[in-house]
Amino acid sequence: MTLETTPFDAAQYLDDEQSQNELIADAMASGDLSYLKNAMNTVARARGMTAVASQAGVTRDTLYKALSETGDPKLSTFTGVLKAFGLKMTVEPIEAA
């Protein structure tokens, strides 16, 4: 007997701003750029790619490509998407080990 499964899409469950912001913050804190890009992709899909792209000042296709697994978003795209999420990037010193 084959077990039937359905694909899991986290974007369907991130329906509130607080959860979305926590995901982005966790990804930023991890320092893992792949995780950050995936988190931004998930939140963008939860909010609607077309709306986020418009608010970020890029086309929908550009946003999909930038946040794809193989994408490498420009800094202007990255900061534009954060702004569309109502977030901003901050810089702080790395703590000594």
C-alpha cells in the first residue's frame, strides 16, 4: 500500500505578520544565506509575490528569480523586499568568540 502525501508549503501557514517577521529574524540571525533567501521567498509567497514585487520596485519574475534556490539577489532587491515586509537591515559588530 502506497502512502499518499501532499506537499507542504509553509507560506500557507504564515498568515500573520509576527510569524513572518520571526522567520526572517531567525534566518538573519543564523547567518545562513540560503536559509535567509528561502525565508524571504516563503514570506513573499505568503504575502503575494505580485504585491511584494511591486512594493519592492521589481518585477514579479525578477523577484521569483532572485529568491529562487539558484538566485543571487542584488542588494537593492534584498533591501527592497525587506522594506516591502516593513523591515530594515541593521549592522552590528560580531561578538568575539
